[in-house]
Amino acid sequence: MSSELLILICEAVAAYFLVLFAHSLRNRLGLAHFYALIGSLTAVMVWTTDAGVRVNLAGMSLMVGSTVFYTALLLGVFVVYVFDGPRATRIAISTVIGVSVMVPVVTMILHLQIRLAGPGQAAYFPPQSLRIYTASIFAAFADLIFLAMAWEFLGKPQFHVKLWIRAFLTLLGVMWLDVILFATGAFFGTPDYLSIMTGTFVSRLAISLFAFPFLYFYISWQNRKYGMEIENRPVLAILKEFSEVRLELSLAQQEIERRKQLEHEKEQLIGSLQKALQEVKTLRGILPTCAYCKDIRDEDGQWHQLESYIQGHSEARFSHGICDPCARKHFPVKQSAS
């Protein structure tokens, strides 16, 4: 075994363990540190790929960026989707794509800055062709979306696919899809297109066989440790998440508006009640009353007719009539003579 290949294997093992270890800490530290690691590995992957760092083995050329770092990114996104769901996966995908876009931009800015330092300095920041750059971004986005969809498709109950087969086929499918999309987008029409496709297909099969045990044992270990049931989601769950997020935001906005309206109506009601309370006059306590004429004495010692006092201290109003006893007393009916 050549020293270059041994170094490549050690790098791959270190990257895999680093990604999976960072994800295993999510229950204590959350996923922020995991996303930071994903972004860092993406930047290293882009730079090593642009620099053309590779290892030649049995007629195959293994790109270090693709073999080590991109595979580690796939493992990371894989376990995030399995254990943390589409929303966390969307953040991981956005991190990978965002850093992949920013690295060439930063490289271009650095080239502009180091021109004054001499032409030889620019070799430390190799530029990337627009075609390869575009193909890489598109392939990465499609790969990560396909990963989630393939995992759900193979997990349908009617297929009865064992966990290890499901994990391996998903990983291999993503690897081969990446070959088709990236090689076609970057090299189609060139004389080396078919040879690149053939060699990369074989190398990706070997990489899948090497990376699969790490993925499978990690999924099994986490499932046993935390007693998690690996959720079966719809095949398009990773895509439906975008529409669900928009729907949730719309519903949240409607709820906010509804609560504002209720709060406004509540304030109006409170204001009306306070105004009514201010207008209400009530009679309380002991009222000093004349034993003969029934007039009432106020707090200033003044005597008031019963009707005027009550009308002045309440909302009551009086209308006068004659009760039956008084009518008989004051207006007796004359008996006709017999």
C-alpha cells in the first residue's frame, strides 16, 4: 500500500469520525457546532478540489476533496436527516451550498489583492472554471435532496428493506448520482468524458463500501442509545418542508393579526366599561331620613325631598301616581242614597 493511499484512508477515517462525533453531541450542545463543522469541511473540499489534489491508484484518480471531504459531508447530512428531520437538513444543505458559493468569491477577491505581491503567490488560491464551478454547485444540491428522497423511498413498509441495505443503497445512489451530474456538467463533450465517468463510477463504489460501515454503525448506535424509532416520512418530505415552512409563516402572520384585532377589541371594551362605570351612581350605607316627612339629610346636613335626593344620587327617575289605599282615603266614592 502506497504512502499516499494510506494518508488518504487516514484522512477519510478522521473526517468521518469528526463529523459523526460532532453530530452525536447534539443532545447536549445542539447542532450549531455541527453546522460550523459542515461549513468548514465544505470550504476545505472546494479548495482541495480546485487545487487538483489527488491520489492515483490502479489507473484511477481519486480526488481528495471528493473522496474524503465530500463523502464526510454526505455522511453528515445523512445522519441529520435520519435523526433530526427535514428542517435541520435544510439548514445543513444551505450551509454546504452557501459556503460552496462563497469560497470562489473569496478566492477571486484574494487574487485581486495578491497581484501586488507577485504572480507566484496566486498559486496558493487556484481559480475555478465557471463550468466546473456551476456543475459542482448543482450536483451538490441535487445530491443532498436525492439522499433524503432515496432514504424515504427505500424505507417504505411494503419493500421490507433491511436497515443496512437501505443505508448502503442510499449512499451508493447518491455517490453515483453525483458522478452523473458533475461529470456530465463539467466534462461532457471533452475527449476524456467517458473515461472519467467509468473511472469515477468504480471509485465511488469503492468509497461507498469504505464509508458505509461508519454510517451504518453510527445509525444503529444512536438508535439503541436514545431509543429512537427511525421515522418513515413521505418521499418528498425534504421538498414539502419548504412549502410547510411558508404555510406556517402565513398561519403565524394570520394569528398575529387576529390577536392584534382581539387586543384592540378588548381595549375598546375596557374603555366602554370604564366610561359606563364613571357614569353609574349608586346609593350605599345608612341614609338619615326624617321620621315624619321622609326627607333625607346629605353629608352637608342639608335636607332633601326623597325623590330629588335619589334622582341626584342614582340613575333612577320618578313618575307619580296614586296607590289604591291613598285613592280610597283621599278620594272616597260617594254612596248613592237608597
